[in-house]
Amino acid sequence: MKQLIFSILSLVCIQMLGAVAVHAQSVWMPSRNVEIIVPAGPGGSNDGTGRLVMRIMQDEKLVDQSMSVVNKSGGGHSIGLAYLNQHTGDGHRVMVETMTMLVNELTGKLKVRHTDITPLAVLYRDYIAISVQKDSSIKTGRDFVQRMKSENAPLRIALSSALANSNHLAIGLVARNAGADIKKIRIVVFNSGQETMTALLGGHVDAVAGPATIAAQHLRNGSIRVVGITAPRRMGGPMAEVPTFGEQGVPAVMANWRSIVGPKGMAPPQIEFWDKAIGKMVQTDEYKKQVERDLADPQYMNAAEAKKFWDDQHAEIGTLLTELGLRK
């Protein structure tokens, strides 16, 4: 009898130890420094996002290990993505990424595919505002659409800083959904958003397509009129009175979104760790206040939602780029 009891107890202990071992394998957390890769130089919006994420993660102790921002600019994000995927399956490296990756993939500028990374989150969206001079004959989004469709007075529309970016796609989406000829849009490209506004105020272009944050700066002092925004609903702050294009009869939602991605081959426990950490980060007061200051839409998506979003955006942006004649 004693031998039987001993055997049973031994079996129970072995099973418990096995369960503990399995649980230990299913939990992952960083064991060394975590790098947040930014595919651009210091000082830009992507860099700001990376540093905001790092600061909150450390201040709130969401990551116990040290963290650092690593800037890998150039090559249309190819340098940053190559560095990320040198560390396949390594949860100690994550990257700030935007729709730029999809655009560069679809236009043939990037060999890395969106299926070669692991989406971990979509943080927020920057919607596009269409601005004109304060004394322009274009008073509303409907006026803007009619001018786009006019053969007699084609619009000159400024944007920065390259064709096929979110600003260009926003114009293309408005034109397509309004029934205008998407390929006849006259686009003038400048190096920065501030340069587009200088050109508008100087009368060198008829309209500007650019981030709502830049439009808001000039809207406050009354130097421009914002006739519409490519958002699903009205924004706050100085843009509160600006109607969406949807309100004006042209459904058009387009944004440059900020995402956090990891390298390909991440294990489920690594994805789960970042899911929880990022999910807690977006609930902090500091994060919410910064997103509000940036006039961004804080529609957070977790890893599973982000993956679907990336796939859907690939299809949607691909269709629009094809219509613009820019897809390779």
C-alpha cells in the first residue's frame, strides 16, 4: 500500500512539474535591452512616436529592461526593415511603421513585403485636410469637388513630400468618389508641409492636401480655409467646425496611420507580451494627451486586428494606386 501511495504521489509531482514547465514556456518577456527602430532620422513624426512609446513604456514600467530608439533612415524604409528582419523571431526589436511601407511595396520601391513583418498594433491615424486661401472662390468641399471635375479651370494641388503618399492618395480618393478623372489631377510636390502652405498663401497653387496638424496652425490665425477632411467624423480643437467630405456628399476616408511591428517569425508568447504592453500604454494619460495635441484619431488595434488592417489596407491602397497609374 505504501508503495502504491508513493507511486501515485510521484506521478502527481511529475505532472505538476510538467505543467509548470509548459507554463514557463508559454510566458515571454524581454531579458535584455529592447530596441525601437525608427525608419527615419531624429526629429520627425515617426521618431517622435518611437520616443513617446519608449518613454511611456519605461515610466509606467511596462517593460522591465532598458530601451533605446535606433534610427535607421533611408531607402524608403528598406534600411530599417532590413535591420529589423536581421533579427527574425526576436521580440527584443520592434519598429514604428506607417502606410509608407505598403505604398513603397506596391510601387516597386521596396522588396520587403508586408507579410514579411509581424503587425503588433495600430496606434493612431493622421487624417488629411484640404485647404485653400481664405479669399478663394472655393468655399466648401462641394466647390472643391466641382473644380476637380471642371475641364476649364483645373486645380493645382500642392502636397509634400512625394507622389503616392497619404496626401496624394487622399486627393485621389476624393476625386474618384466624386466622379472626377483621377489621372488629370495636377499635383505639385514640395519638400515639406510648411512649403506647401507658403505656396498656397503666395497664390502659386489653388489648394493644399496635408496633415490636419499643419492646416490647424494656419487655420487658427485665419490665413486659410479648410474645406474638408478625409476623416470618418469631425475632429476636435481648431478643426471642430471643418466638415468631413462624407458630410458633403463624397465619402472619402484616408489617413497616414502609425503602427508598431515586429520582425517576421515572432512566437505567440512574444506577440502576447507586446499586445498587453502596448494595450496598457495607449490607456495612459500621457499617450492620450499627446494624441489629442496631434489632432490624431486614437483608434487602437491589437495584434490580431492590426494584421487584418494591414491586409485590408494593402488591397485598398493597391486599387487606388492602380487607378492613379502608380502601381508597379
